[in-house]
Amino acid sequence: MGRMAQELPTAPVRVDAWIWSVRLAKTRSAAGTACRAGHVRVNGERAKPAQLVRPGDEVRVRQEGRERIVIVQKTVAKRVGAPVAAECLIDNSPPPPPRELLAVPVRDRGAGRPTKRDRRDIERLRGF
């Protein structure tokens, strides 16, 4: 009985549980924290952790400097493997930025502490 209730694709599920179960967040608590911080939107509206999602809803999750835009295909309440998670959503996210833009300049070993100018350059690259 318990297994069948989990596989119903039309039953609404909490947004924090769904984000965690389809592997958009590493932990359930991280998904709830993202919701409370305003990093999760469902159909354009800020989502609280307990908000329900249904198939067809658009979920936007802002994480690590980029936005993931997904459409709910199936609702799952338990964490699933990556192949199953891919079936539960349609990923409309823009491609991630190239790795070269995320790279932090490497200082020569033994060059001492960074100067104030170096620190400002590093912070500008990291986006602070």
C-alpha cells in the first residue's frame, strides 16, 4: 500500500520535498532553507516549503549563482535516482556559464598574502 501511494503521479507534494527528491537540492533541509530564503518560485510566486506542486507547475530554483527552471512532470515524495528524477521534470534552464568564467586566478606559491588590489580582484571574480 505504501509503495503505491508514492508512485501516484498526480498527487500534490510539498515543494521542498519535491525539490529534494528530484535532486535539485542536496538535502531536504537545504530545500526548505532555499524556500524560506525566497530562492524558490512556483508559477512565478515565492514558495513556502509546504506549498504543494502538481504536474504542469513551473518551479524556479536559484542556486550557486544560476537559476534552474523546471516543469513538474511527475510528483514524487521520496528521493529517487538520477534516471528516474530526469523523468519527473522537464529542464528549461539556461546552460551553465563556462568554467573559465568561474575560475579564480591562481597565485604563485610563496607569493605571500594577497594585496588589497588582489583581494578586490578575487572578490569581483567571485561575485561578492
